[in-house]
Amino acid sequence: MRKVLSALLIVLACVLVPLGGLSAWAKYEVGDTGRYVDTMAPLAAGPDVQGAIADTVTDGIMSEVEVGPLEGEVRAYVHRAVRSFTGTAAFRAAWNTANRTAHHAVLRALRSDSQGAVTLDLAPVTARLKAQLADDSVPLAGRIPVEHTEVTVLGAKELSSLRKGFHVLEIAGFWLPLAAVALAVGGILLAVHRRRAVTATALGTALGAALLALATVVGRALTLAGLPEHVSRAAAGAVYDALTSTLRTATWFILALGLTVALATWFTDHRARRRAAPAAPAPAPEQERKRARA
């Protein structure tokens, strides 16, 4: 009974490792606005995000400006100007502001009963761009619209399906990791052979971390495959990689730690057995003769 209970606790602990890691990441990394903005900030200097922002803002401007037969030349000029603007400190400030606003909006939507889609307003970017182009005496700069430059961050259908899962993750993000540790410690303490229990726990933890790493890779592929055609997959991939950077680092750390502990425990157990073998008392001669007769 003791062996069965120990094995059950260890198995449950190993099962909770990937679930606890995922929920803790969702709660403390994605669910925290400050950390989210800090994670997204470096992307403002990336070519993929800059290109996607330039395309989106250019499309918004050109949809409101009538230029007649010169549309191609004007679009190219505006796109170059916007792309140049994405390399400035003003753009980085606007990018951080937009991300902070969007994250607040997503959290409010997930924690409330609102049914509408969550959008990211690019008006701060467009307003700063308009001011810069006007200062540079660019034609048509004064006609650039500041409104209607929003992109959908979370659709209404996705919001409804994610709300329940988000509530569960917020609760599980704190309790699941603690439960995994408590179950692992309990299973090891109940084990008859504790070194073997430690080895099994370490290997199971490493396996759980490997499964979480695999799920992160599969999730990236599924996320990019499900994007609409007009969304830049390169930019979305950069955002996904940035958001999951901490999760992937923690996963590889847990995987390496589990394998290291398992190897160290096996090595010490092997050495202990080798030392104990010569110390066993040799059978007496009379006992040997009796065994030979038998």
C-alpha cells in the first residue's frame, strides 16, 4: 500500500508539472500588464513588427485620402515615411502606449461580461506620424486621418471561449505549482526506496517539461496557421516568441534540472551499492559445505 500511494503521488506531481508551468506563465507573465509591456517593447525595433505596422498604418491612411491616378506613388511614399518613423523613439513610445492600452482592454474584457471584440487603437502612432510629416512639410500630411486605425486583438467569439479558461488559469497559476511540489515531496517521503523515488520524480518532471516544450512549438504552428491572410505571420511569430520566451526558458531549465537530479541520484545510488557489496560477510566454510551437499 505504501509503494502504491508513493507511486500515485509521484505520477500526479509529474502530470501537474506542465500544467503548473503553463498556468503560472499565464498568470504572472501574460496576465501582468507591466511585464507584458516590457516583453513587447523590444519588438518595436524588429523589422517584422515595423513592417506590419507600416503596412497597417499605410492602408489606414490611403483608405481615407483621395489622390487619384498618383495613388501608387503616394502609397509608396507614405509607406517609406511610416517605415522610417518606426525607427524613432517617438514610435517606440507610441508602441508601448498602444500595448499597455490593449493589454488593459483585454484583461478588462476577460474579467468582465463584455461581448464585443477587443481592438488595438493605432491612433497614437498615426498622430505622432502626422505631426512628424507635417513638420517635414510633406504634402497631404494635414489630411492624414488619426481615427479608424484599429486592429482586432481579440474577436468576440475568441473572447467568449477564452474567458472561462482565463479564470481557471488565474486560480491554477498559484495553486498548481504548489500542489506539484507537495505531491512530489509526499511521494518521496512515503517511498520505501527514496533514492529510486527521487530518480523517478526527476525523470517524470523532465518528461513533463519536455511535453510542455513540445506543446509550445505545436501551439506556435497552430496559432500562425489560424491567422487571417492579411495578418503578417512574421510579426505574429515574433510576438508569440517574445511572449513565450520566459515559458521556454523555464521549461528547458526544469528539463535540465530533472535530468541532472536523476543522473546524480542514480550515480550516488550506484556507488553506494558498490561500496556495500564487499562489506557483506563471507559465508563460513561449514555453511559452504552444507550448501554443497544440498
